Amino acid sequence: MNALATPVTPEFRPMKPEDIDRIILIERAAYPYPWTRGNFVDCLGSGYSCWVLEVADEVVGYSILMAGAGEGHVLNCCVAPAWQGRGLGRLMMQRLIQAAPGYGAEFLFLEVRPSNTRAINLYDSLGFESVGLRKHYYPADQGREDALVMRYGL
């Protein structure tokens, strides 16, 4: 499917085990250090809030939210590279923000690579604030990269 010629009519639905093959392809295309199949299987099995974003029955993005003790933690939120730049990441994050109170969350947290300026700009524009740094959190070509911790008050 040519993503550039297709009108964007996104729809959310719960993630299913049969979505994982497509999600893995997106994950590998989007990240130099992607999650494993086991990460996604474990999230589904743990009952986390796992959603896919579809356009014309094609999975083009996904998000995973873990909630507990009054906090929500965005574990993963990704748009397929061919679909980036169309506001779908913003749409998914807005959906997570709206859904979080239903899980008893008063705050949403996430980690992001300081080198991922597009994501940081998105989170800033949505009202997330930087609240800390996790040293050596992410694998990187030259050792490890820190993670910027961001928080959104619901």
C-alpha cells in the first residue's frame, strides 16, 4: 500500500496476538534497538493497555500503557516510518492521555532518548515536562544513552 496516496482515517482497536508480526516489522523499521517479540507477548499477557492504530485495515502504529499505583507509564508508542509526520503519534499520545484516568492514573510517565528531538518536541507540545534523567538507560552504538524522564499531570 502506498502510504502517501492513502487518505488517513485512523481507527484504534485493542492489540491482538496476531498483530505482533506486523508490529515487529514496524518496531524494527523505527528503532535501531527494537523490542523483541517476547516484550510484546509479555505486555499482552500482563494485561497492559495495548492498542493498535489502523488505516484501511493496515496496522500503522501501536501503543502500550502500563498502569498501577496512581501512575501510568507509556512503555511504547510508535508509528510506522512511512506514516510518520501526519499527526498519528500525536493522536496516539492524546488517546493515552484521555484513557489514563480510567486506569486510576494521576500522572503519565515516559522515557525518551535525548537524541529523539521529534518525540521530545511532541511530548512538550502535549504538556509533558522533563522531571529527571535515567543514566545509561538505552543501548546505543557507543555504549549506552541516557533517558529523559517526562511526566504529564492528569
